[in-house]
Amino acid sequence: MSFEIVEIAKGNVIEVQVKGKLTKESYETFVPATEAKIKEFGKVRVLFIMHDFHGWSAGAMWEDFKFDLKHFNHIERLAIVGETKWEKGMAMFCRPFTTAHIKYFDHTDIEKARDWINA
């Protein structure tokens, strides 16, 4: 599993790159970094890029649920970039947990996703 947060020039954008399965430890990095951006900008935009993604561990799902409840209104846009049909379904699954505009992009359209997240 690899998990990386990539700082983007535009201050309120967070790019997250994930390979494998998200773990609770991933959230120990993601949550503080995202909350710092929320404190600074009020709302953030997240570009979530998945490569060979295998979902969440049980601990990571709980951390994700807690994060979603706490920050329901703080995510302005969420771009999900993936490689499979089930990842595309994540865009629909996420809708009840946030007020963010959510859009799925195929991994071949990563530059379109970056353009959209920054628009």
C-alpha cells in the first residue's frame, strides 16, 4: 500500500494518490493535512487518484466515516480518478456524505480531472 498527499500550487487543493488498500494509518496523515487546509481556506478541493486500488480496511472505513461527518460541508469539489467500474461507482456512493460536487474521471483523463478540480 502506498499513500501520498501531493501539495498543489493552488492553496485549497489537495491531491491524494493511493495504491493498494487504504488503512487507518493513511488517515493519520490525511486528516491533519486536510484539516489544516480547511482551517486556512474554509473549504478544500480533493483530487483522489487511485492506482490498483483495493478499497479500505475496516479501521480506515471508520476513520473515513468520522471524517465525512465532521467535514460534511468543508469539501467543495471531489474528483475521483480510477481504473475500474467499481471505482466509478464510488462517486455515487460518496454523494450522501458530502455537499461537494463530485465527478469521476478515468485514469486516462487525469489532466481533465486536474482542470476540473481547479476550475
